[in-house]
Amino acid sequence: NAGVTQTPKFRVLKTGQSMTLLCAQDMNHEYMYWYRQDPGMGLRLIHYSVGEGTTAKGEVPDGYNVSRLKKQNFLLGLESAAPSQTSVYFCASSYPTDRGVAYNEQFFGPGTRLTVL
Amino acid sequence: GNSVTQMEGPVTLSEEAFLTINCTYTATGYPSLFWYVQYPGEGLQLLLKATKADDKGSNKGFEATYRKETTSFHLEKGSVQVSDSAVYFCALSNTGTASKLTFGTGTRLQVTL
């Protein structure tokens, strides 16, 4: 199993350009998440999804959109990139607690480093 | 709301030294607590977890005990190695929140020979 994979690994954009980050997981997990990691701020949740066709806002959703058309994929879009969106983006997946487990481990991808000039 | 506070780093230790990274939390109810580790250039991976008060999570020589009375989940290791150099994140998850994690800011550990 590949686990959680992210595409691309690196990207440089100019202000105002758009792009889509792709996350894929092969663990049949219902839940998927997008985080951004910035120095001194830990990881902050951008958007998440509890199942195919559903999405919800996290802590810092402004400037981003997401889609979950297939259970295994979760896309993060930047319609008009800004320098403030320079960050490392992580995708993660998990499963509901009603599967008989008490904890909610998340499995992370390797990250995408995005620079917006 | 939920929040996690970690000691600021970087923490620099010599190999075989004792490690403590402090973590305290604020949450309603009974959250699950986690330590995640991020090695250079990689994503986060779960190091250990605890799901109820007084539980001790352990893995790879690291330990942390869920202390509800002090709302703490401090990470400890008796003898660190150079290979433990990484960033460590304390996190919590409350049931009924779609398994969302609230992270601390992370603590960078540098272990030298």
C-alpha cells in the first residue's frame, strides 16, 4: 500500500495564478484533511471531508476550495494564489471512531511545498 | 475551544541524555491525546497515543502519560539518539469532531554526538 500520496511535491506560483493539489489514499478511509504548516504555528486545518461528496471548513479556509468526488481523492484548489499562501501543505486521512476503535489516528502524506511569488 | 500548548524549542541534547517535552491542553470532555513526529523532509507520523486518563502511550522508547488533573501529556525518553532529531507535535482529538486534530506548534529536537 502506498498510504497517502500528494502531487506535486514542489511548486512555485506567481501571485494570481491558480493550481490544484491532489491527495490520494488507498486505505479506504472515510475522512480526509488538508493542513498547512507554517513556522512557529504548527499545523492548521484548512478543509476536511467526512465522506465522498462532502466537505467542510476548517480553521483557515479562506482562499482555498476543495472537492471530494471520489472516496480516495481529496483536491485542494487555490483560485488566485497570494504570497500569504506560501506554505507546506499536508494531506491526511483517517477513519471514524464508530468502527470500534477509541482513537483517531491520522495518516499523513509527505507534503507539498508551495511558494507564491 | 480546543488548544494545545507545547514548550518552545529548539531543544538541543547530547546523545544518551534524558528528554522531556512539555505539553498541556485545553479541551472539553475527554479528548484523545497524541504525539506525532516529523523527520526532516517527511510528513508527520504517529509516535504514540493515549485515549483516557492515566493511560500511558509508549513507542520506540518514548513515553507519555495522560494526566487529566494537570491537563498534560508530556513526552519523555530516557536516552535519546541522534536519529531522534526531528520535530515533535502534541495533538488532541475530541470524539464527535470528525477525528479532527488540534496541534501544538511543535518542538524541534536536535541531538548531537
